[in-house]
Amino acid sequence: MLSCPSQLIQTLTYASLLWQLFRALIEGALEDLVQDLGPQVIQKIMGAIIQTVEAFLNDALQISPKHVSVQLKA
């Protein structure tokens, strides 16, 4: 667990930025497959990826989404 609020905010910011970058890369790669697989399949794949990654980040950082919003507002 992180020891001070500034470390937590820095880690959250870094994790958030990395996830946004990876998400954009994944969405771009999947966009090429829309015609082959169909938009509904791509949406399901992306939804599963988002859910899995966000659950992992919550567990890894030992935080809840509510905790993140409180810390970022502080």
C-alpha cells in the first residue's frame, strides 16, 4: 500500500494515463477487425478488456473507484 496521499495520487495518475494509452491502442487494433467480426463482437471484446483491466487495477492498487475520486478531489 502507498504511504502518503501524494504517492497515491501520482500512482493513480500514472496508471490512469497508461490505461488510457493502452485502451486507445487496443481500440485502434480492434477497429481493423470490425468488418471481419462485426461491431457487436468488437464491443463485447472491448467491454471484457475494460472490465478485466479496471478490476485488476482496483485490486493491484487496493483502491475503489470512490476512493480515487475522493483522493483526486482532495
